[in-house]
Amino acid sequence: MMTKKFWIWLHQFFQRKSPRENAAISIANQQQIWFEQCEPGFLVWAQMPLPSEELAKIDPAHRIRPYLILARIKQELTAKACSSSPYSGLREYQTTMLARDHPLGKQTYIDLKHNVTLRAELLQNKPIPVERHDLRRIQKHLVLISQLDHIYHPYLNVPLLWEKGDILEIDHDLWYLQEFIPGKLRLIRLCHQYRAYIEDAGWNLFFCGRRGYFADFAHPAVYQGKTRLELVHRAAAHEIAYADYCQTQGKDQYIKWVPGYIVKREDETYIVLSRLERGWFCLEWHRSRKKWRTRCVRDFNGMECVGKVRRLKLRTLIASLMNSGIVLMEELDPTLLDYLGGQELDWETLKREAGMAVLIKGINRAAA
């Protein structure tokens, strides 16, 4: 028995490993050490976790990239991919950016919508921590993705960062964050549903994403309470710019939500007909084709009320569009139909007698 053990030991002693095998063992040990150092909120360089066939189609210079670590579970990392170029097809809240002065040395974009799974053998360097300021912004975007897109991912253990453009819920009321000052917030009151006082008070229609809100930009409020703040949405850059524009104006920039009102934004001209769940049912005049068409307009940001079509002229226009098949009686809102004279009106006679020439001239004059 002792002789057999001796010969086994002697065989292993003289069996030398090649330098390549020794290097592979060393790299594997180092990758395991890096894996154990990975914590949520760290960046690590790793090879893209793709099958060999797909990896071969990618430029070798792009096969290794940084990843933001969200969680470490057993022998796997849940991470988000990073890139030096902006991601296409993602909404603003689905991506975020690290500053140029970050340890990566250049501007870095993070795809927060998609999860990536990494193993220890894919790691290429020691993980480095991300600045706390950036982590707080990332955490806010992760919350929005979970609420708006219903995509699961682990959260980072950091508080949220409040910024201009955040839409918050405080005590069941909605607010747009105009300015963040440590200890207090400058807020704009928002309302999801139309209320009788909104039109008289001069509230604007403000769209954030695909949601429409009535915004009281004329009367900002300062919040200093300790009530829990819930993040509801995040305004895009052009929506924040429109909110800033409304704030800088010394007068109300609102639209009347009454049938017949003409609203304009640059070359777009619409006649408001009725309210829908997510916008307004309107008529649009196509200047080049000299034609009318119906549109559901959801974004009234930056529009201006330039006039109104009287009820009799609006009735004539609707009858003309019915005659040409552009508008159907059954697609008209019952409230609008009552406003125009009801379904009992002699629409057949009105269709035959209706003309659009004078009306179009008047609308063009109002919208000019």
C-alpha cells in the first residue's frame, strides 16, 4: 500500500505543467478573486456574455466592455451594459450617463432596461466603485423602469436623487419638481383629470411621456414637509424646456378646452372638437394639400390659442366633412354632437348646403 502511494506521489512530482496551463490557472484564480470583490454599485470590465458564434461576429475591440453590477447571487452577477455611445431605441428614463471625470476616463452610457448575467470567467479586471451621486441617479431610473415598464431588477441600496423634471406624488397629489434646494422643493401642481376651476385659473396642458397633465405653472409652491415622496414619472429634455418656458413667461400660456378653439404650434393648426382619454380629438388643416383630416392630438406642449370657430361655422364644417367621408356621425363624441345641435338636426340638408371656402379663409386668417 505504501509502495503504491509512493509511486503515485513520484508520478505527480515529475509531471510538470506547461506554462500555458499555469497561466490559465493563475488567471482563473485572479478572476475568482475579482468576482468576490464585486459589489452592487461597482463597475467591472468583462467579456460580453454571448455564445461563441455570436461573439465571433463582433469586432474584437468591442467584445470587452464595462458593466454596472446590481447584485451578486451565488456564482453569477446581475449587471447592466455600458457603452461610450448613446443607446438607440431607449427612452430617457431607460438610460443614464456617467460623467467624463469618472475612473473610466470617458463619457459612459448605461442601458438600464436590459439585465445581463456575468460569470467569474468573463471578468477582465478588478471592479471599481461608482460615485454615490451617480448611483442615486441610477437608482431613480431603476425605480421608473420598474413602475412604468414592469421590468424586474435588483435595486441599489442608495436614496433617490431629486432633479428638475421629476414628477412626484405627495399625499395623493401630483407635483412637477421645478427646482431642488437641500431641505425644500419648488413644485408645480399637476392634475390628471379636468376640473372646473382649471380653465378659469389658466392651467397649462403639460405632457410628460404619453401622459397628459394640467399644470399650474403660474403658482409654484415650496414644499418643506417630511411626507414620503413617491416618484411617478420623469420628464424628457424637451418637456423640461417647455416647463421652463412657461415659468419664464409673465402671463398664462394656456389653451381653452372648448369645441371650436383654434390652437397653433409653428406650422401645425388644429380645431379642438372633444376631449379623449389621452388627448383631444381635433381637425387638422393640411396647408400644402388643402385638405382636412381628423387627428388625436396628445401633445399640446408649446401650442397657443389663436382664435375660435363659432358654433354655426363649426357645424357647417363638420357637415362638409361628413359629406366627403372624412368625419362619421358615429365617431363624434355625444357631448360635441349636442353642442353642434344634436343628432336630430337635419344633417342631410346641411351636408348638401355646407361649403368650406369661407370657413377655411377665416381659419387661415386666425391662425396666421
